Amino acid sequence: MESFRALVVEEKDGRHQASLREMGRDALPEGDVLVSVSYSSLNYKDGLAVTGKGKVIRSYPMAPGIDLAGTVIESKAAGFRAGDSVVLTGYGVGERHWGGYAQLARVKPEWLVPLPEGLDLKQAMGIGTAGFTAMLCVMALEERGLKPGGREVAVTGAAGGVGSVAVAILAKLGYRVAAFTGREETHDFLKRLGAERVEHRSALTGQGKPLETERWAGAVDTVGGDTLAGLLRATQYLGAVAACGLAGGTALNTTVLPFILRGVALLGVDSVMCPHPRRLEAWRRLAQDLPIEALDRIMQVAPLGEVPALSEQILKGQIRGRVVVDVNA
């Protein structure tokens, strides 16, 4: 494949434009591994990049897509050879380095993870950056001491990509999951993923006392802002909240009381620069602990040309679960 199709974002005269284009290989950046991309996915950050509503892209022109799954075509790296199935999430791909919304990607070998046993390429992107982040959140809570059998574990933004995968994983592991969402039409969907209870997100965002009745053994928060503050006020003694999102805002209006009176831990979770050994472990856990039938409920497949419209939808909170992008459709 000497030429390939890509969704390219350009900025001209202050205007942000995304369009499908035919490109030559010389448009690709440097890298030791050339990958034939089969699938990417749509994440909140991708929505910001494609629409230009967030300062995600660092240089233009750019093919967004912060994750990809495909097959190695050429490799100068000892660890990979032609025919290997690989997955990539993070490392600034789709921001500083051409990403997954293209049929070809040239990348650094240290960014790649072998496709986990038990998953195919489409399923890997059904998980994608969002599902990978969800697993990192669960691992962080476990390392803090979270175990099944106690109070509920809260998941915010539960109908979104990170939230829906987190609900499915936690339910599979035996936790009692309380899912929070602003979309009533997703309640049945979340219960099918294993949520014991579904509540409207407004239950967390009201201004309450600095400390409230202990409700949560732990939480996965994808929202930030007042939602995160509400979780902290009601997390149990020595509980923890894993925070990984900012859809509800970057400011955190809280007090020190949950931390100094209950020993609550706020665990920041970043998936972009996650160290490679932890990355491998998270993907191994995903293949083990995310039920395939739940993944099938979570994901939908869309062609590359629909990404601009879907990007607007994900920023408005209108996407349920995970969108897998078939770059060859």
C-alpha cells in the first residue's frame, strides 16, 4: 500500500477542518515500525481533536486517533516482525504524532503492545484507550486495598467509554456497582453490564456537608469537578477514588476533611505515558477480567467517514459505550 486514506485535520486562517484524504507514505512521520491499521476508536480526547474544541493537536496537518490496532507490515525493531498483531494507546499519538485515523501508521516500537491472547483487533479497539484507562483505575483501587464484599463502588459517567468498561470489570470481579449517569435511557444498558443500582449524576453534584455519610468503598470518576468533590465527601474511611476525567470541569472545590479525617486517597490515573510493564499487565487483565459478552454490548462499529459527526456527539455526551472506527470502511 503506497498510498492510504486518512482523516486529516488542518488549521487554515484560524479555521479548523477535518477531511478524508488520500496520502502517500512520505506523509507519515518517522518510526521503526509500519503498521497496517485495522481499527481505531473514538475517545473524548479524539472528539476534542477532530472538532478543534480542545487544544489537543500540537501540529498540523494531523491524523487524529489516540489508539489503533493492526498488523505490522515492516519493522526495523528486534521485538516486532511483519505479521505481528499489535495495539497502541497513548504516547501522544493523534496529538503530536500521526494517529489511528489512517490506514497506515509509522510508530516507535516501545509504544506497541502485542495483541493480548483472547482478543481480536476489533475487540482490542472496543476496549481502546477508554477501556485501558478503566482497567488502570481498577488496578489503582485494588492496590489501595479495595476488595469485593463491602460497600458499593461508584462509577461516574457510567454510560461512557471508561465508565461502561469499569462497570463491567468491577461487576465481573464481584463488586457491588453503583452507576451514575445523566441519561435515563442508559439505565437498562448499565444494569445489563452488571450495575446493581443506577442513579442520576445530580445525586453527587449538590453542595453538601464537608463530610457526608460513608457510602462508597471506592469510586472510578471520569467526570471531575463537582462530581468528584461529591464522591470524596461520601467515601468511606481509608477508601479511595481513582480520577481520570474532566468532562465536568478541571476545578475541584473540596476541603481537606475527607483526606485528614477519613484517610481517603485521591488516585490520579493517566494512561498516556503509563510505563510499559504496567501497560502489559493492564492488557492482560482486560483480556481476563472484561467479559466478552459485556464488550459486545458496549461497542458499536462506525466507518472512518463518520468520525467528524460522532466527535460532536461524544462531546455532547450522546455516545453510549465505545465506538470502534473501521478505518478501511
